[in-house]
Amino acid sequence: SGSGKTYALGLLLEQLLLGTDLRMVVLDPNADYVQIGSPRPDAPAEAAQRIRDTDVRVLGADSTGAEPLRLRFATMPVHAQAAILRLDGLADRGEYNQFLHLMDRPDLLDVHQIVTHLRQGDRDEQALAQRIENIGLPAWEVWAGADASAAEVVASGARLTVCDLSGFRDPHEPLAVSLDLVER
């Protein structure tokens, strides 16, 4: 603590922004880099203007006031979805198999639709609905709905996307967004 790791990484990110055309994503658990697109007042004028002209997007929880950091469950790889649901293919055979078949349905796009459908099914489907509700997924603020997901923001071509992972009520929400981005 206090050795300058955050500061050094910030300098490195600034140099990459100024000296390259690399597209970058920063998973920022402590909101250390949310101001990277706003140069300090004492920065050299040319470098400060280049930073301001760079497409830097900062995404975060609703409580941070940033652009929303969101995710789409339906577009995640199946193994990532299963990880969010904490499903084990062997220990949870029935639920896992039910889940695999469920995710083949294009009409079930969000967690609420999935739970509604599962509640009307057999024992394994109802158990999967209970799992989703017990984990608290329907209450997560991270679901994209009409907003762009973090993966969509990154794919849109932003030069730097900073994902502020702090501020979520459930600590699993930023993990889910990170998993989705890393899997892509």
C-alpha cells in the first residue's frame, strides 16, 4: 500500500493513449481511473487536448453517475452464464441440463423472462428458477435492458473503456460484467 502502483499504471495508460492507437478496456475495481479522460490543469496543453479528444468511455453502477455499466445475459457464452448461476454440470445435472436446453430458446432474452418460464415447468425447471431467485439475479441493476452492454460499448470502437466496478449492491454484478468482457 502506498508504493505508487496505481499512479504508475495511470501514467502507463496515459502514455498508451497519447502514443498509440490501441483500443483498451480497464476493469477498475476501485474507481482509480475514472478521470483518465480529464487531464489535470497542469498538464501540457497539447497532451491535454489529445487526451480530451480521445474517445474515453467510463461505465459504472447507477450510484456512480457514470454511463451505465451493463451486461446482456442472453449474449454471454453458455459456460459464462452457468458460472453466474453457479451451476456445476455434474453436481447439478438436472438443473444444468435444463439450463442448456433453455438457452437454445431465442424468445427468452432476459432473466425475468427466464424465471417466469421456469416457474411453470417441471421439478428441475422450478429448481432452476429458485436458484436464479435465491442468487438474486432478478434484482441486479447490471442487466442492460434498453441500455448498451459493456461489450457493445467496447465493440462500438471506443478508444478506452473504463469499467468502474465499484458501487454495485451485489458484489457478483461486477464479476459477471468482467467475465462477459474477458470471455469476448
